[in-house]
Amino acid sequence: MNTFLGLPAHPLFVHLPVVLIPLGFIGALFMLARPAWWQRFAWPTVIVTAVGTLGAILAANSGEALEEAVRDRSVRALVREHVEAGDMARGASIVFLIVMLVVVFAPRFVKTIAAKKWWRPLVIVAVVASGAFSSWAMYDAGHSGAKSVWNEVKVIGEGDGD
């Protein structure tokens, strides 16, 4: 998908994961800090994380067309870096969503799992590790994308003065 409502799709889609993945991570941290909030906020946190993950998938797919449009070699290297960071962000957000789904649904299907002594430490490590990494990956992808856009603007601006 290259356009959405007549606008370039990639710049629109990237805002979903950049905002929602860290927000899902913050929600998960609040739930870990106060287990009483787990039942109340589990669904909203999973939904926010799922929409953010969908946004990461859409952003990565829509960015592929933009990658081909870049002609300048100096900018192309930055775009390649951004593509790799975007692929990492997409994968990390998928892992974070899977972790959240397992953490929320496993105790519902296996009633004894939440009573195990190893369950809560495992949940804490899995949620914190996957949420922190996916949030960092979103930052890294966004930062590398901004660098490539602003370098292309600079390159285009230099060509206009000749």
C-alpha cells in the first residue's frame, strides 16, 4: 500500500507503532507494578500493543515502495539503515505482542500456571525485555528514518541552488 486517502502511507503508518508500542509497554509496566490492575488493564494494553504491531507491519510494507524511489547514493545508505531498523522494529513488536498474548491468556487456559512460583518472575522478565527492546527498536527506526528524510531534504536543497 503506497497511499492512504491520497497521502503517502508510510509517514502516516509509522506514527501508530512509534506511539502505541511504548504506550503498551508503559501499560504493561503499570500492570506489573500493581498486580491488582492486571485484570482491569490487560485487554486495553493488549489492544494498544496489537494496533501498534499492525501499524509496524503496515509501515514496513508501505516503506518498501519509498525505498525504491530514492535515487541519491548518499541518502540510499541511510535509507538502507532505516529499512533494517524498521524490519527489526516490526519483528520486535510482533514478539512483544506474542509475549503479551501469552502472559494474558496462558493463565486463563491453564489455571494452575499463575500459581507456580516461576510464573511471575518469568512474566516480569519476558514483558520487560520484549517491551523495552521493541520500544527501543521503534525509537531507532524512527531516528534512522528522520535522518534519511532530512539528509534527502538537504541533498535536494543543495541541488536547487545550482
